Amino acid sequence: MSASPGRWPLPSPLGIIQAPMGPVSGPELCAAVADAGGVGMLAATWLPPALLTRSVEAVRARTDGTFGANFVLEFDVHAGLLQAIELGIPVISTFWGDPTEAARLVSPSSALHLHTVGSVEDAKTAEQAGVDVLVAQGVEAGGHVYGTQPLHRLLADIVAACELPVIAAGGIATADDVAAVVRLGACGVWVGTRFVVASEARAHPAYQRAIVDAGPDATVWTADCFDSSWKDAPHRVLRNATVETYLRDGVRAGRDPIAATPNGAPVPRYDDRPPVSGMTGEIGEMALYAGCGAERITGVQPAADIVADLARGLVIADA
């Protein structure tokens, strides 16, 4: 099966897709990206049905642009997928696992099904399952990382092995980054860290500053440092005292609270929640998810400016 151009609401190449980033990417960011001509994504895995409905309504109240919802297959997302389909969300993406059951649910709908893969084997499984588009995630990606290979190698291998359109993910932060992967055969890009520093993101200002200030080797891949609710899920984060202590000692010593949520609930050290606006405490010691492209990010910008800048890479690639 290959993706039908009629099911995809944007012209080819598929363009700029904002990665779902848990609580950092709310309806405001999703709508701003969509309104600028990109594809905004909601992180829907942990949204109760009523909140998913309200989030979709909030996006639609702000834009007529294209948006989607992401589901992590490590968890029970059956009900959420059904609700997303019922709500008519135009793009549904899945991650971390075999998408066969999800494809069975999504395929009869009008939604486009994207699935993130980390190897050629995963890509072939997803293609056989009937997904519409593959997202090749390189090990350079921030947040939870399914891939184990550098993006450029993985992307080239998947493009050669599969017939489906392939979107590139992992360490993409600039127009030049976009151009490089499009020249390797990507039809679009999946970008997270650059959108963490969007002015519409819910990321804590200290988190955004840490990304802007990141230099070479600022990020580190870790198998399980921040593990409170998602076990055995490797992730890439900015180095901080929590990470360095864990890497040095190999144990999570001291899970005492280091921060608090906006409503005052404690956030223990090694908790896997990223810091969002309104949190207080030692924000810089929390899980600061970021990809290898962080060192090329220079400031906080409106999402529309980020989309426009990244889209220049599509033009550069065609030059």
C-alpha cells in the first residue's frame, strides 16, 4: 500500500511536522504550527477522552490548518485511537511498537496514518501493516528514542528498502538540516526540539533557555535515567546534574522532590515529566528533552517563524 496523494492535505513534499512533545505541545502550539502551513501534533496518549475532545476543539477554534494526534503503542491506546478517528482528526501518528492493530483501526477512516520506526525491519513491518507514511527516527532525536542508528544512514536505508513516503526525524533544527534530509529522499521533516522553544509552547522558560544555550555535546542518550512512568524507554536529554550523577553512579539516588507542578504537586528527581510553565523549583535538574540539533537553535521564536525558516530547506533542496 502506498499513501494516496488525495488523503494528504498538503502538497508533496509533506513538509514540516511538529513532533508531539507531551505536555509541552498543547493546542496553542499545535494550532500555530498548522496555521503557518505545517502539521501541528497533539500528544494524545495520556489525554483522557474529555480532554482530547477539548484539545481538538481548541485547535479547531484557532485554525483550519492540518493537525494530528500521536499515540504511543507501548500503552493501551485503543480507546484513544477510536476517539481520534471519531473526532475526524486528519493525521494520526503512532510510535514505539507494531502498528498492525492501529492500522486496522485507522485504515477505514479518512485519517492519514504515520508511524515512527527506528530500523529497516521496523519500516518493513509498518509497510506490511498498511500505514501510509513512515517516520524514520535517528538516534539524534530528543525525547524518547526508538532509533539506534544515525538519521542519515537510517533514512537512506529505509528509502531504498520501502515504497512508502518517508519523513525524517532526529536532530533537525535548521533549513540546512531540512535540505540535507530531503536530498536523501525524505518527503518532509519531523521536528521537536526547535518547537520546544516556540513562543506558543508550554515549555518552562528555563527549559527554553537551556536549549538556546546548548553547545556541542550538550545532549546525552540514556537508557533509563528518567523512568517514572515509561520503563525501558531510552531518551535523549540535555546534560544536567541529575543526568551526570546517574551516569557516574549508575543508580538513581535520592528521589526527593526537586520541583513542583503549578498546582503544588511535588516532582521527584528522575521523574520523566519535562518542565512546563508555572512549575517551580530546580527546573534545570528535571528531564530536559532535546535532540542533537539543540546547539544550532539560537532563540525563542513564534511557531510561524520556525515553520517558515524550516520550509526554506525545502526550497534549498530543490535548488
